[in-house]
Amino acid sequence: MDPEPFINSIILLNAAFDTKVVIIEAIAIVVLLFCSGMISASEVAFFSLSAKDLHKLKKTSPKSFERIVRQLERPNWLLSTILIANNFVNITIIILSTYLTQYLFAGMDTNSVAYILLQLVLITFLILLFGEIMPKILAAKIPVKAAKAMSLPLLILSIIFYPISYLLIHSTNFINKRLEKKHKNKISIEELSHVIELAGEDLKEDKEMLEGIVNSINLSAKEIMTSRIDVFALDYNLTFSKVVEGIVNSGFSRIPVYVDNLDNIKGVLYIKDVLPYIYLQNKDDFKWQKLIKPHFIVPESKNINELLKNFQDKKLHIAIVVDEYGGVSGLVTLEDVLEEFVGEINDESDEDEETLFEKIDDKTYVFDAKISLVDFCKIIDVDYSIFNEIKGESDSLAGLILEVNGEIPKQNKVLEIAGFLFTIIDSDERKIIKIKTKLPDEVQ
């Protein structure tokens, strides 16, 4: 029996099979290029949608609108799904194209540089033209239609690729946090302080503001608050006429309200809420307590940068400061925080600065004992940190004296602290009232 017809039949069958495989591969590549193009187009379409487009889509196609908004609310997950799907499709195209080019250029040496370059250029050209450039140009012109068409496929792909997206997003977040920690505060406080020193007098206001920001970085709520003994608050059981009288006398726009004692704060009374009821005939019958708003509590250690963010987020202007045991230490306002950054903000209710201190000469001052150490240091132009090792938990000049002396000093007692000479001008059994301060020679 002659084997040649049989061998020829096998060869013909193999050739026919190879042709069918090549046709299938070619069709698969075309389909995958279309998929790649649609996925690439969806990236431009989704992130190009305006509020007007979404509003229009909500009316014309509610289901598509819901799917699109659902995905836009999680942009990282949407972008991750698009990138993973696109890479998956493009890698498949590259694999199939490799087999296809081997068949089409069977006469070439597959290990030659010319063959590798031809394959690389051909595949890159196809993917870029039909899988990236043209679809994105088209999607930019019709973003609503493209987003609408891809809203359901992308939602399905997001479910399929969820495990990979999860790993990718969390890995990226981990790396970002590491990089943020590594590169955070590239300019140190010392370097920024040096830059401020070099600033000219023509930038005096900007210089003062920067100094305020630098010096306030490590300040806490306790260091800028109004201390407990100076807090004006209203008793919850007062009659409305007494409340109005207290409001008029105090001049404050927001007043804490307490029950029994200051450690039991009930809330804050906003004067704007009281104004409509001031001219009531029977004031004492009015239940003013219903106007009390909830209060915001912060610990003494709260950093003022964080406190400013809290005030902004909660749209509040006042906070109650408490100690580690929950007792009220004082209160702090938005104005107190802002003053540390931009300087003194005076209004009609503020106490004149002259009442807190009197300058005798370039080296001698008389201070009200309740002045805060922060303000004390600003007035005499010294670094607040000079008292860090000796001030303990004190935040006022009187507190510093008590920390060092251990008891309320008698009048005319002189104490030397950190090179400063403090003379007690006025005091009683309960508190220090006035302190004369002589600056060290090195303080200009």
C-alpha cells in the first residue's frame, strides 16, 4: 500500500486545521481590540461626565444613571477595574498575535531581530490605534452615550475582578502612606524659621503670619483656652429675665449653660436664638432652656491644628475644654485658634491689651497674672519653649509662678525663673493678681 496519499491527506487536514485556527485567532483579536477600545473609551467617558450630563441622564435613563453614579462614587475601584480589564485584554491580544504572526511570516526566522521588531511594531500599532487613541477620541465627543453603553459591562467586570482590585487598591494605599510618612514635612520647622528670619521688612505682615503658624504648630487647647475661673456661664435654673441681664452684661455671643456647677455643662446658648424673645412681656414664663444647643468637648491636649479642622467640619465656634478626669478646665473659641495663626483679632467684647500688661521701660513690664504664657511670650518677644522644662501643667503666668513657688507668694516676693525676675505686686489668699517682670539682658 502506497503511504503517500495518506500522508498527503494528513498534511491537507493539518493545513485546513491551521487555517481555521488562524481565522479564529484573527477574529478573536478583532473582538478583543473592540473590547479594549470600549474599556479605554469608558475611562474617558466616565471621568468626562459633567453635572449637567448626569442630570440629563437621570431623566432619560434612570438605571444607567444609578449604575454610573454608583461607580463614580468609588473612583479608585472604577479606575482599577478599567486598568485590570484593559491589561487582561491587551495581554491576550499579544499572545494571540504572536501565534498569528508566526503563521503569517512562517518563512522568517522567529529568533531574528527583524521578526521581533516587526511583531512588536505591528502589535503596538494595533493596540494603540484601535484599543486606545481612536476610542478615547470618540468617547470624548460622546461621553454620555459611551458611559451609558459601558455602565453595565463595567459593573460586571468590577465583580469579576474584585479580588485583584482589592489587592491593588490596598497595596497602593499602603505604599502611599509609607511615602507620605517618608516625605512629610520635607522642610523642617527650623528651616522654615530660618527662612522667616531672612524675610525683609517689606514682608512684615506675611512674616508675622508665618511666625504665628510656626510657633503654633505644637500648641494645645489648654495653652490658648480661657481658664475656668474666667469663664462666664449661665445657670440652667435662672429665669429668662436674669439670662437676658447676663447676656447684656457679658457681651458674649455664645454662652455655656451648666446645671449645679461648671463641671456639669448642659450645652451652649446662642444669643442670636435669644434675640426674638427679648421683648416678651412675661419673660419669667418663657422656657429659654429649649434654645440650648449641644456643646462640643475637647481634651486639654487637643492640638490647635486639629481643633481648627474640627471647628471647620462641625461648623462650630466654641468648645468646652476638659481635663483627664472630665472636669471642665475652660473654653476655647475659633477666634482663639485663629489668633495664634494671624495675630490678635479685637472686637468690642475683647479686653484691651493694655489691661493685661503695662510697659515700664524696655526691660520692665507689669502683667496681669492671668495672662497666658503664650501671650506673655508674644509680648516680650521670646520663644515659648523657654519655659517648657519648668512650667509643668501651667498655661498662665500665675500658673508658672505657682509651679515654681509651690504656693501663692506674698506681695513683694521676688522669684528668678529662667533668667527673668518676677516681683509679686499684688496677691491675696486665693490668687496672684499683678506681677512685675524684669527681662534678662540677652532678651532685646
